[in-house]
Amino acid sequence: MRLPNGRIRGRLLATVLGLSLGISGSLLVFAVTGSPSNFESADGNMTLQTSGNTDWNCFVNSDGFAHNGSTPSGCHVTTGATQTSADSTSGGEITWVKGEKFDTLNPLLESKSTPPKDDFVNVAAFTETASNGDIYFYGAQIRAVNNGNASGNIEFDKQSGTATSLGSRVAGDRLIAYDFINGGTGLVFHLLTWIDSTDPCAGQGPACTNPPGGTCFVKSDPLPCWGATAVLVQSSLFDGQSNQSAIAAADNGISNTALGVNQFAEFGVNLTEALGLSATTCVAFPQQVWESRSSGSSFTSSPEDIEVQNVQIRNCGEVVVIKHTDPRGINQNFSYTSTIAGTSTQISCTHATAASFTLNDGGTLPAGSNTQDCTNVPAGSSTVTEGADPSGFTFESLSCTSSGGASVTTAGRVANITMVGGGLVTCTYVNQQNSATLATQVSNAGPVFPGVTVNDTATVTGTPTGAGTPSGTVTFSLCGPTATPTGCATGGNSAGSGSLSGSGTTANATSGDVNTSSSPLAPGVYCFRADWPGDNNYPTALSEFGGVNGTNECFTVRTIPTTTTTTPSVGSGGTTLFNSAVTDHAVVQATLSGDGTPTGTVTFFICDPTQTTGGACPTGGTQVGTPVTTQAVSPATTQP
């Protein structure tokens, strides 16, 4: 025996049931109508007959199945089935405690032995969901010996049991009685439902004919119990057969043992239709209890052997929506809407409702703030859509995964979900926080002469692509002059402002002109600074200023070169009489046209014959008078 997450083995004694079965299902095809995998559940063997179908040998080498060869080629499905192994050969079997009845609410277990003819040595199960949401269940059994017509029950329980109990039955649990008749070539299904005082038919007698009924199948038993109404499942919803010929060990992918005629039996059933499951009412059966019967096809015989499997059978699924910011952990609300709201009143979500909810990836918020987990989502199509981006964020990606037969596609920020029973869809939305960079470029790094116009251009580039064009005003400042580039981190004089303009994620702004002809700058090094306060879409303020190298923000204003020409009053190279007055005349002129008029003073010197070199006085001499202020006489020319 294993605990509920494994399997429980044992035998069951129960109250005699008064129900006769006499209608057989027609076995005309290998697979039950609508089977998604074309499971060959009606041929009475385990081998694949047609490529593209599925049979029990498709699961060889899976956990619990035989490892007696390679998986057949052409199998539609090769994983997902479960198999319960044979009973222990020592220590007895697990059975109901003696004296408990068929309607015992919580059957307790004990150990005892039972005849081999009633002993399941293996049972196997596989479930799948069709595109319309119908759940298909396939079962197989191997008995210790041939017991003629193979018959039994399968309980579909909403609660799992423990090591000492099959668990407490609850309203809505179902029991299917199956009987292979006519030598195993015919099959019939009947259905009972567990009822209690909450059932609307409970206590109203036979007039309430819908399953579940209001009275017990065992008329002397009180509620809760298996209801009196036994529904004959339509033959169009199932198929099955026992093996009509012996099965060699090599062809037995369940237990790898040779089997005699009618020692193996299998069936497939549209469980959704057979159990009458509603598309708007979620039901889950985590436990299946297989029960053999002591006298073949007579349902009035006592159930004997028990096998418990924990296969999650559900007609609803789960949708998980996860919010991530890039970078992670930013405290920002993101809104979502979904059409899964309203499809079922049973939908349960961790945040508000499925129709409208908000997620936040903030790292300091309570755990789960970034996840919406909706369970009991009915089978069918629905969508989840993220709303418009909050200021400062741009939608980055939507990635979804699916399992359990569900499927999902994405289109932009919309997840298109097709849910099936037991399906799971998980979608993760990522939104990147917008960021920007500020780069600047001076129009002329120089050296420039005073009066040569210089300005600065700021370029703001946003990230990611599609985040929008940066906007607003860039303010410019100018620092200097200095002897070397030191930047303009703070302070400075205003150099005007400019409005950002551009397209895509790039925009530019230009400062006012400096070093104009009307307002030339003194020689030295100058540096710009650009300040941008950000905008609604790029909220971070940015500043850029020239540094040590001054490559992008600094420029140099140079001194204007000039030429000076002097002419003595007696003329160059002339002579004069002793004690005659002589003066000198200097003309200072800029070397380049348009460089402006030189200003300042000229200091004159006179050299005696001993101080001249080649008739010139390049250095030394005696200063003559005081420096003389220049006077403009023509553009770019001055004289004292």
C-alpha cells in the first residue's frame, strides 16, 4: 500500500447492491467517439494497431509500466498514463474494516486475504481533454486469474484518502459500475452519485428523479449515501473489451507477463458526458478507487479488491498571470482585464476578480502582489489583456506556457487562452522602465577668435525602442574663462534654453549663441552645461557638462594676432641734427580681416648705438614717456 500521493492496494467488502444490468454497449470501433488521441480502448489488447493512435504499449518504459522494449513507432501519446502494480505476496491485502457498509462515509482499512479470482494485480489509467473541453478516461485491469465476465466499480472521489482510510465521501462523488458481458465483447456502464442533506433532492423520495436522487440505493441506509437513481450511461459515450485471445509477455507493456483469455480488460469513456459534468460548474476528482466484484457482472455481488490511484481529473483549469518590471522590483501598478470573468461563479482569484485586477512587482510589497492566480477556470476560450502603459514604462514582452492540454497564443499584450479540464496557463508580462541618456556637443571646440559664434547642442535618447520622443526644455549654462578645461558642474552664466524636437526616441535642443561679434568672449577656456528635468515618460532629470578633456562641452577662445609697424618722425633710416626733436609712430593691425580693432596701449623705447643690433632695437633700451593709448583709424587698425 502507498499513501494518497501514491497508490493504495486492498480488498473491499460491501453491502449487497440490488441492481441488475442488461444493456450492452456496441463495440464497432477501436476508439471511443471523439477520443483526442484515438486511444484503441475497444480492441482488447495493448498493442498499437494503427499509426497515429494510442494504446497501452505506447507507455512502456514510463514510470510504473513495464520496461520490456522500445516505445512503438507511430504513437500519438507516449506519456501521462499511471499504473498500479501487483499486490504484496505477504502480509495480506488492504481491505475495508469488517462490518463497514457500502454507504460508510469514511471507510477504514484493514489487512486480510481474498480469493485470486477477485484480485486486481494491475490497473492502469490515462486521461486527456478534447478541444471542446470533454475529458476522456481510459482504464485497464489485469486480474490474477480469469474470472469470466470482468466487472467492477470505479469511484471518482473529490477528496483523497490516507493510509488508514479511503477518505470521507462528499456530495457529488461518482461511482461508475462497469460490466464486460457476452464473454467480454459487450460493455455496460451505470452511474451512482453520493448525496447528503445538502442535495436538493435529499429526502423528497422517488418523485425527484434527477441524479442524484433523494433516497439511498440501499433503501435501509440513511443519508449520506450513494443515491438511489442509477443512470445508464449511453453506449455512444464509451467502448471497451476484454482480451479475446492470449497476450504474450512481450505484448504486455503494463506488467510484462503472459495473460490468458479474459484476464485483461480495457475501456474508454467520455467522462464529461458520462458524469454529466456542467461546463459552468467546476469539479475535481483527485482520487479514483477501483473495486472488483465477487460474482462477475452481477452488481448485486460484494465489491472485493481495491486499487486507489491519484490521477487529477478536473473539468476546470488554472490561469496564472505574473507581472515583472525591467529592472525587477519597481513599485508601479499595472492594470489588467480578462474575459474569463463571468464564465463561472466558481472562479477564485488571488487578486480582486478575474474581470479586472492590478499587479505590482514592487519588492517591498506583500508577497504575491505581482501574481494573479485564478483557479476553477472553466474549459473554453478567454483572453487576458494588460492595460495602457503607466507613465515611464513601455511594454516589453508577453510570454506564456501551457500544460495539461490547455493552449495559449499571444498577440501584443493579449493572451488568447484555450482552457481544458486540468489545464494550466501561465503568462508573464514584462514592462521596461523608460530611461534616457543626455549627450552634448559644442559647435566649435576651437580655438576660436573672439567674435566667432559658438553654441551647444543637447541630444536626449530614450530607451527602449517605442518609448516615445523625449520632450521639454533643456537649459544651458556657460562657465569660464579658465586656463584649462574644468567643466561646468555648477554655476556659470545663462547660455539660453532650447525646446527638444525630434522623432522616435531621439530629440535635440540647441543653446543660444555665445562669443558673438557684439559680445565677444575674452581669451580662455569655456565649458557649457546642459540640464534637462525629464518629462512624464522619462522621469529622471539629466545633466551633462564638460570635463577635463573638454571634448564635447568645452571650447577655447584665442588671442587675436597683430602686427606693429613703427615709423620715426624723420623717416626710417633718416638723419637729424643734434638736439632736434624726434618722435616715433606705431600702427597696430590685426592680421585677419574682421577680427576687430586692437585696443590697449603702446610703450615706446629708445636704444643708443651700443644697444642696437643691425640698426634695430629688438630688446632693451630706455622707455620713452608713458604708455600711449591706441586710437582707431581704420577697421582692425589702431595707432597711438
